[in-house]
Amino acid sequence: MDVQRHLDELDTQGFTVIPDFLKADDIARVRAGLAPFLSTHAGRNNFEGFKTERVYTLAGRGRCFEDIAEDPRVLALLDKLLAPGYLLTASQAICIHPGETPQPIHFDDSFYPIPRPRPSISISTIVAVDAFTAENGGTEVIPGSHRWSDAQIAGAYDGYDADADMPPDLESQLVPMEMPAGACVVFLGTLLHRGGANRSNAERLAFSNQYCEPWARTQENFFLGIPPALVRQMSPRLQTLLGYEIMAPFMGHVTASHPTKVLRPGYINVVEAARA
């Protein structure tokens, strides 16, 4: 992969596409891995989508999702964009059903209250399991908006009122990401985007892994979401992405010990033992 070309596109337009991210066999494995979990969580608001299914904590739901979360092509970009020890902040599948309305326009690291313009604190990926079109709810982006100030993004979704009308001047600049199945769009956490309306007669399935700086709080609490017994079987690289690592000099320690010690057989929590 031409890492520098993708970095240049991220710098100039805020997003880049890896067109052949998943092969046909990989897509089949993803579909099979998702099958037991779909139809279990319907969206609860206009942001999640009332006609959208979501499967959270995806990295803990099967080996294929573990492998994708640490895909070397994505990590090659993250190694240039984030500080060492960066974290997986969110991992979810998204199935948009026919009749779904568009999401509010937003940017993924908006919950970090640092004035814009600024460097992105998180990096997002969205992988098309079904091809993305302008009709089936494919992601829509505003190229270049990763550089915009707070004043320029005024009226975008701020995490509170998902039913607020979006500014027409923002909506008019949205561009649909039309991608084949298996393609992956990588974009900066400061890029304005949304899930589009599904005006087709078929579902649109995708999944998203998002990563953040090692000092930032993650969207999903993987320490509670993925049992340590499962984490113990994961690769050291994925354990680091889930937070089982120290950020220098000592952020992330567990009672003055390295966090991977809690994964060792026979580990005894000293606080729990002292209170027993």
C-alpha cells in the first residue's frame, strides 16, 4: 500500500479510500460472524437511527473482527497520525434498513472539547460489507471540512439534539462515498460526515473501527465490554489497542503494575484480596 499517498489525501481532503481492503472470502466471514448478533440492537434515537441495527464491541465478537481491528494497512497509517500506544475507541457494525433517514452531520471526535481548527484526536474507518451508493445510505462526507473552525461547523450535531435541522449550507456540500463491497474509507475525526438516507429497497451493511490518541478517553469501555478471558487469547497488538499497555511514564497502570498482568493465569487483585 502506498502509505504516503493515503496520508496526502487525508491531509488535503480529510479522507482516503483503500479500495480492496477485504476480499470476497473476508466479506463472507464478516457476514457469518455478524449473523448471530444482527436484529439484537435497534437504534434508539435519530443519531443511531430508528431503522438501523448496530452491533457494538465488535472486536470481541470473533476472530475475523480481531484481525481486522489490527489490519497492518490501517496501522501503517495510524502509526503516522497518532502517538505510540494509540487505542481502539469504538468497534461496531451498522446495518441501515430501507426507509432510514440521514444522520445528523457530525464529526467523530466532537466529544473532546478542544477548539477547532485542530489536529484530529481520533481516526475512523468504515468498511463496506455491501456496496455503498448514493441511494442506500452510504456515508456522505464534506471534503476539506477537517480543517474548519468551530464557526464554520456551527449547527452540526453536537451530541445533544439529534433531531435538530441541519444547516442547508452544510448539507449542500455533502458528497456520497460510493464504494464497492470490501472497500474501506479512512477519515480524520474532525471530518464532517453522516450516514446517508437509505432510499433503496435493500439493507446497507458496514462496520467501523475507530482509534484515538493514547491519552484520550475511549468511546467504548473495552475493559468492561470484553471479558479478560477473551482478551487473554488475543494478540499482544490487539491487547495494546484495547488499553492493556502503559503510556509513558505510567498512565494506565493497575495498582502500580503493568495492565497485562491481570491477564495472567492465577492473577489476584490485591485490592480485592485485602478486602476479603
